[in-house]
Amino acid sequence: MIRYSNFTPLLKTPDNQKNLVNKLVDTDYTRLENLLESSRWRSADEETNSIILKITNRVDVGWLREEDFTAISCFDLETIDELWANHSQGHFGFTVQSQIWKTVGEDYAKFSNTVGWRLNYEWQKYSQLKFNLEAPPGHLPAAPFYNLGNEIAIGWAASLSPKLVDCLDESF
């Protein structure tokens, strides 16, 4: 099995407790962590989508636009990514997706084929995705890149890669 990312433990607070709350946007990641710890991948994916919709003020609309990804703070992006990477042993997460994006020459069709969102030239509906570790690397999280109302892929995964690079550059 290919591993695309090297993951690290979540940052610890001075009292050695995981900081899973972003007080600026009143977002608590504890539920997401619990779902990921129990390998409830679909529920975790849907929770990821809910969190991102909340922090981008798109809950009422229910889906994201390309420009919404730039509004995600580095704290939120890195927290979600680390939770996914840590609980999937590096199989899932935005960093994995970003690495695949670069590997396929930033070609969205090739990216979607590689992560399994498109099979045999057919876009997969959200309900057709694999919610287990047998899915291709980078398959999840997927919900933020789908309109869950009609289960259609809306893309924008390419928008996340530059944001993630910017955030990681700020961390060093």
C-alpha cells in the first residue's frame, strides 16, 4: 500500500492535552476525532464537511465554492488534515490529496481517477465512494468536494493544494 504522507502527532498544549477547539470560529473537532478513532469513515467525512461549511459560513447553502477554500484558516486546515492522517495511518487527508495532485501533474481527471472519485470515465456519486481503508490513498475526505444534496462531485480539490502549501510554509 502506498503511503503519500509523513504524518505527525497533533500539537499539544502546555498541559499535554490535544487542542481540538478553534475558539475563533467556535469549532470543536472532538466529534471528528471520535468518529475517526472508531473508523466511522463516512460519518467522519460528513462531519468534516459540516465543519468546513461552518467555518466558511456556507452552512445555509450546503456546498462550497472554489474561493471558500482560501477562507479556511491554517489552524482548521492543519487540524482536519492531521486528524485524518493520524487516524488512517497516512492513508487519508488533505496532505495525501495534495501530494497526489502534484504527482498527476495537477490534472483533475487524473487526480479523480487516482483517488477513486472517478472510475472508468464515470464520476462516482457520493454514495458510491468507499468508506474504508481499502479505498485508494487520498480517497477521503471527499464530502467537501461534493454537493451532498445531489451527490455530484463539484471539484475544487485543486484549490486546496496551494492553501495547504501556504499553511505548511507558515508552520516552519
